[in-house]
Amino acid sequence: MNILLVYAHPEPKSLNGSLKDFSVKHLEDAGHVVQVSDLYAMKWKASLDADDSTDRPADARFVPSLDSKRAFEHGLQSEDIALEQDKLRWADAVILQFPLWWFSMPAILKGWVERVYAYGFAYGVGEHSDARWGDRYGEGTLAGKRAMLVVTMGGWESHYSARGINGPIDDVLFPIQHGVLYYPGFDVLPPFVIYRTGRTDEARFAKIRDALGQRLDDLWQAAPIPFRPQNAGAYNIPELTLRPEVAPDQAGFAAHIG
């Protein structure tokens, strides 16, 4: 299988760096083909701006979505964006690996998403009508591929428990897993989360490495998170609210998981 690992940590000698190197070797030893987008090493430009199009009038007003659409449709995207889109098309599975910084992904990875997920590539696709509202949330250009997060954080697991001060980890990661990954069609696997990274000695690292290796081995067998598809009947369209009979006693993020 073809696997793309999008990696966002500035220090190669960090825990993240060691785990990234382990994952690549483990997957290649298992016969997979791996590409790594090491965003800091690539000096990835995080900000989406007018320079992402190679041919636009200098005095034109910049409208992010419309400029993105025009550049994608007419082959006018900057080369770095087009290359990452080619990697996504090539991949059977995508792993996003990053430290949780301020309850989200590092800015450089968020910028990768904003720039690579162009209009017409990851959003703005499909029919919009009273019966469908685009190809998204379970459908889309990346449907049929799998995705998983590998996330490290300094906090304790209890801090991210159901009653923890930081909120449940599934809620913290919901915008990434449901929005960034499920929206364009990925089957999203449960995340691999490492807590209390500052307390990692050699013995603990060995346990983390072995557990990660097992998750990598299970990439094609593990059941994805059962997010509710948008166009399969659970939602009123075009309001995009759950029908009254679907999870009637639930609200918030959990209601969108079947």
C-alpha cells in the first residue's frame, strides 16, 4: 500500500522525530511504500495568500475560495501545493503526526491543510440541491482512503477524560478528524495518542513504539470511527441538521457518531 505521512515537528531528535523514523521503517519493512512530507524540513509556507496562484492580476482583489478554485481548475497552483495534492491522490492511507499545541495542530500543519485542500480538490465538489449538499462528510475526492492521527501531548490522559479539565480527547480532536479528514471522504481511524511526553524514558518509549507498530499493522483492518454520512438520510438537507429521530437524546459532537 502507499502511505503518506504528513509530519509537523521542528526537532528531528524529539520523541515525535523518533516515532516518525520508526513508523517509516516499520511500514517499509512490512512492504508498504511511504512518502513523508516533513513540513518543517520542507520549510512549508503556512499562509494561504495570493501568491498561491502563479498567474493572477496584481491589482485583483484576493478572494481565497475563488482564487483557489481558479488556480486548481486552470493548473495555476504553486508547485508546492500541486505536489502535495499528487501525494494525496497517490496515497491509500494518510497519517497526520503532530504535537497538540494549544488544543490543535501546529500552525504549519494547519497551513498545509488550508493550502493543499483547494476548492475543487477537497471541497466545493458535487451536486448542491434539495437532495444532496455536495460530496462531503463520507464522500468526496479522498473517499476510499484511510487516515489516522498520531498525536503527542504533555498533559495527562485524565486531563482529556470525559470529566477532565481539557475536555474529552475525542471532542478536542473532532474538528480535525471529522472536519479535516472525514469531510473530504477519508475513513478515519481512531487516533493514536501519547500523553505525558515529558515523562518518556527508554522503557516507556519501547512500549509506545510497540503499540504504534501494532496500530500501523492494523491500518487496513481497524474499524473507522462511525461518523454519520451527510447524504445517507441522517440529515435534513439543505439545513444539514440531524433528523429528529436520529440520536434524539444527543447533542454536540457525539450526536454525529453512529
